[in-house]
Amino acid sequence: MSRTVLRSAAPALALAILVLVPFRESAFTIDDTLFLFEARHALADPLHPSALETVWSADPPVPVRMSQILPNGPVMAWLLVPSVLANGSETIAHLAELAALALAIAATVALALRLGLAPRWAMCSGVLVAATPVALAMAGTAMPDVPAMALGVAGLERLVAWRDERRVHQGVLAALLLGLAPLARSHVIMLLGVGALLVAGDYLRDAGWRRAGWTAWLPLAVAPVITVAIMVATRDPLGSSFELARVAASFAKVGQVPRNIVSFAMHWVLAIPLALPWVLIRRGSIARRWWVLLLATGAAAFLLEAWQNPSALASAAIAGLGATVLFDILAVAWNRRESMQLTLGLWLLTALPVAIYVHLPSKYLLASAPAAALLVARALAERSTATARWIVPVTAVAGIALGVAILRADAAFAGLGRRAAAELVAPNVAAGRRVWFVGNWGFQWYAERAGGLTVSLAEPSPAAGDLLVTTEKTDVAPALKQMLVARYRERTRLIATVADHSPGGRVMDPELGAGFFSNAWGNYPWAWGDDLLDAFELWRIE
């Protein structure tokens, strides 16, 4: 890494470290558990981390193969192996995420320099990535979204270096990084299309496709071969060769497309620093040219959301703004015949095919966060330095504030599950009692490590004299709740409760419209609430 890249990336790296280090011991949350289970299994079978059974939020809740519920490759499992070896250390897992974010920042800065931005504007692009709320929040988890972003943007940067200099190590790294990225998050394979446009160069003005030379395309040809080879080599032996693709397809829900499209547009306003700085930079042009589009897209979003969202009007306004900014970026690029802006604009759309998936939270857009940062930095470079002096700091402060708010809210939510396992499960198991529990997310990781047994419709099941822990907020399949009510209603006695009713931030609360980890819960990444954060109850079965 050159000194120019290090100097330009240093402020952003310092920001990321200052924000994330205080959260290094935060409890595991939401889907962290699935990747930790894979990492634990990888200790015994490193080539097949998904070849194990677990009880998750399937309906009906029965033990299933991990390979049937997790449409991801082995990258995150391998990254979490050091954490599992260190007795499930949250700090090691979060430091791995921080390292991935640092790689993404440095690669964005390096790519900005290779695309012709001056060092100060490259520095701005790095700061914008570091101040991306969803990047900071996901770096506080053990999920693969930040590593997917890092692998993707680093692969594209090495690809541009290969295009310009043709050094063997550049091409090898580009192919390897772009081949691994879809094995973190499968939709990141769309970055191969972005890579093709980067190789083509100024394709709107000249014959860039031909002028690049056939060797420029080699990394893009090799990358999918690497993806498929690793996918086949690491598949669950009890599954098919392309189990990953089959499982991803099984989660397709056409009925979710309208909601997901609205969420996609909203994320560019609320979770990633693109729409607001872009509007500040181009406020005059957008007000003059696109006010009709803003109204039209807002109206469309309202019609799509009104039947299922009580805050549809606010969502419509936010979605309309996001859609208008995306359209403005692409329209300006086309009108100016500016290939680079069009490429970056299309990079923003790489998560759009995920609209057919069961949900589309902001974390799926994270692989496009470097493109948003580069677009804003390039736009600022065309304006006066005075403009950048206030837009970048204001955007960064707002992004960091929201990122910290999400981190704090999730730390409180996940921390309650860790506390419940420590107070309700661990001491009773140590005393020789059988403790069952209902619930997943981070709580399941801690409850199982404490010796708890997951309740499912399969045998064995709780019996007289056993203890049972239930939860109010953690996602649980309806069939399991019905089974417990029918079987134990007259035979249980409440022994202890671990709960939190204190007001504060919420990231997963459908009543408040907060659904940071899943837009099925709401479109907002964070909300303030004074309702129940969560409650865990310990019951004795008589």
C-alpha cells in the first residue's frame, strides 16, 4: 500500500477505530449465531462448515441442515474460527469486522486515486465510507456484510490496477478477491458487471471494450471459476453441488418485491450517506429538473406501502427522495456521456435484484457503499473546496451519530440475551438441572454454550421437573409457540424474569417501524421507544 493511500485513508481509519473499539465486547446478535455455529463446526470439518444441523426460525421448528437455511458461502465461518477458538470471544470477532472495514476504507481510497481523484478527495471518500451508518453498525456484528464489501471493493481496485499496469499479482488478487466476495454475500457477484465496465474504461465515448485488450478481462473470467470451485468444494455433502444457489432461490418471495423496492430507495437516504449530500451538492438542479419525478416516485411508494405501513406518508417522501437521487446520478452520467459516473451509478444498483428475496435490509446495500462515497467525492471535486469543507463534516457527523445510535441500541438488545443466558440458563445447568429454551438470534448462541437445550417439535422435549426459558421479542416460529401453549399451559410456574423496560433506541421493533436487520419489521434503521426491549422468563414444568 502506497504512502499516499495510507495518508489519505488515515483520518477514516482513525474514525472507524474510535467509533468501534468501545463496542468490541458487545454481545453477539441476530444472525451472528448461524455463522458462529458454522465456525464452530469448521474446527472439525473446515471444508464443510454448513454440514451441521440446528434449530432456527424454521416453520415448523425442527432440526434442519444449516446448508438449507443459510444462502452464504464459507467466508464468514472461516473468519470467525479465531473467535470460536478463543472461547467465543466477541472482541476477536468484532476486531475481524473492524479489519474488514479498514480494508474497505483503504481500498476505496486507493480506487479513488486510481480513478483520478486528488488525494484530498480520495480522503473524503474514505471518510464517507467510515461514516456510513450501516457499515459501522454491521461492523459491530459477526455477519458477512462488511467482509463482502471489503472483498468487493478491494477486488475492483486490484482490477483497475491490473487494467492499467498488467502486473501479475494485481490480476491474481483481483480474481481471488472478486471470487471470494460472493461467498460472503451471494448477490455481490453482481460486482463482476461493475468490473467489466471498469475494464472497458470510457465506453460511452470510444471503443473501450476493444481497446482494453483481451488480457484485461482475465481476472473477470477467473473470478467466477473460483467462486464455483469453492462453492462446490465446501458444499454440504448431503446437499447438491449448487446447494447455495438453490437455497438462495428458495427464499424468493415475489410478493415482497414492492416493499423491498421502497426499502431499497429509503436506505440510500437513511442508512448510507448518498442522498442527503447529493441533494446538498446539486440542490439547484434537482429542484428545477426533478420535482415531478420526486412527486411521482413518492406517490408510487405511498401506494405500495399504504396497505401495510402506518407511516406510509413519511416512507413515501423518503423513498421518493432516494429514487430521485438515483435517477439524477444515472441521468447526469448519460447526458454527459460520462462512463465513470454511469459505472458508479450502476454499482449502486447491485443489490436491486435482492428485491425478490424475502427481505431487503440496508446491510445488503453495503457492498455499494464505496460507490456512493466515490460519487459524492467526485461531485465535491467539481465544486469549490469551501463546499466540501462543510458538506463532508456534516455528513460524517450525522452518519457517525446514527451508526453509534444503532450500535448502542443493538448492544442493549443483544446484551439482554447474553445476560439472560448467564442468569437463567448457566447456573441451573451447573446445578444439574435440564434447561430448555425457546428463541434464537444471539441468545441462542449464549444459551447453548451455557448448556441449554433448544425446544423443537422433534423429540426429546421438556418433561416434568425441567426448566424452560421463553422470550418475548426474539423471533420464534408460530408453530412452536402454539405447541408450548397447548402442552404446558397448566403445568408451568414462573420462577425468574430478566427484562428491560427502560426507554432507549430500538433497532428491531415493528410497532415503531424499526427494522435495521430486516425491513419486514420496518423501514427505519433506528427509532426511539419506551416499550419493552425484551423479556426472558424462566418457568418450571410441574
